[in-house]
Amino acid sequence: MARIATVITDMFEDVEYTEPAKDFKEAGHQLVTIEKEKGRTVTGKSENTKVTIDESIDDVKPEDFDALFIPGGFSPDQLRADDRFVQFAKAFMDSKKPVFAICHGPQLLITAKALEGRDATGYKSIKVDMEYAGVNYKDEEVVVCQDQLVTSRQPEDIPAFMDESIKLLP
């Protein structure tokens, strides 16, 4: 069973959290939601899904987790304005732990300067940002890079995203 750090805040894309969360849990893994404040409730942008935060970013260390999950929506853009989340994400990339980012999720990894030279995908509106960050952008439903990074473009890609993500977990 893997322990998966899930960085999330308000305005996340509901289904990009709820579907993977369900699939990870059904596969026997533990998701730990992380935001600025433990116990806070964050709300999705489309369906107003409510998620109660398990841990504060100040109380967690990358070493305590097996993987990182970054749901899309506006959440990653907000999180990347906070250096604590940027450094947290960078630590996973630097230590070669699995990182799963869907839709706008790669924005956090762009700010962490962790995507240069990598194959990846993301929502079409961040394609140019990814290319400027040195990404070999691929317009595909799922891209796996170096058996570590799994990225997808949009909610329709979730089944392929989850198939590849689950394969990288212990």
C-alpha cells in the first residue's frame, strides 16, 4: 500500500480529484490531502465537491510519502504561488518518486523547474507554458516519463491516467 500526498486547494477540478481518489483507494492506497491548513474544507470548481484537508503543508515531509498526486483545475496555479508547495513537489521529482499530474497539475511542476527535458502533457491552455519550461509536450491522453512522471490532459483521460499511475505504485 502506497501513501500518496495529494496537494489540493479551492477550485480544483472535481472529477480530477474524485475519480482518481476512488481508484487509488480501491487499489488499496492511502491518499493524504495537503493544503495550507489542516482540517480546512476546500471546494471544487465544477460540482462544489467538498474535501477536508488531512494535513498542513507545514506538518508533512516528502519522505513520509511514496508518491505525489496533483489534481487539476485552478488549484495548482494557486498552490504554485506558495514556495512550500513548490519545494514539496520538487522534492518528489528530485528523489524520483512517482508524480501524477492531470490537466493543469503540471503548472506546479513548471514552477518547481522540474520538467525540463521531460516528456509530458497537460491541458491545451498550458501547452506553451510547458514548452517554455523545456517539456517535450505530447498531445496524448497519458504520457509516462522515466517510470516516474504520469501526466494527462483532461477528465476524459482519467482511465488511462489511472491505469498508468497505479502501475508505478508499490
